[in-house]
Amino acid sequence: MRMRWVMRMIIGGLLAFTIALAVFGQAVHYLWNWLMPALFHLPPITFWQSVGLLALSWVLFGGWRGYRGPRGGRRMMGRWKQMTPEERAKFREFIESRCGSFGTEAESKPGAAT
């Protein structure tokens, strides 16, 4: 019984992947061949070239990097609630030293009145 469920999940996953590949590949194919030759005088591409372009953009721009699952943000909120105010301030300083300030727009402009 368990083996049937696993096989159904594998076959369903492959079917979903194939359909998604066909839909997104065809969308890229149509959009490229509609816009790029007219706008930038680039040659039309084939379906498989559009799938390759889709794969290349997925690799270059990170794919599913932002997906954390259904409980991804809750874990950080739980950690944040367990921190003391001193730990929170230290964490904010660390993040700002690595990423810059995340203040309001008026605070981030030089010479802005506070």
C-alpha cells in the first residue's frame, strides 16, 4: 500500500513538472518571439531554446531561494521573542553592519531633519 502511494507521488510529481515545463517554456517562447525581434532585432528562438533560457534565468537569479516553507517566518519570530532587549540591539547592529540601515526613508537621507 505504501509503495503505491510513493509511486503515485513520483508519477504525479513528474507529470506536474512536465506540465509546468511545457507551460512556462511555451510562455517564454511566445513572449520572446513576439517582443525581442521587434524591439531589439534579435532572432526568434525555438521551444527548447526558451526552456534553456528559462533554466539559465533560474540558475542566475536564484530559483526558489526565497521559499522557506509554510513555517519559515515563524521560526525567526520565535527566536526574536526569546531574545532579551540587549540581544535584539546587538543583532540589529550586526545586521546593519552587514546590510546597511533599514530605517525610514527620511532617516536614511543625509541631512534630513529628525
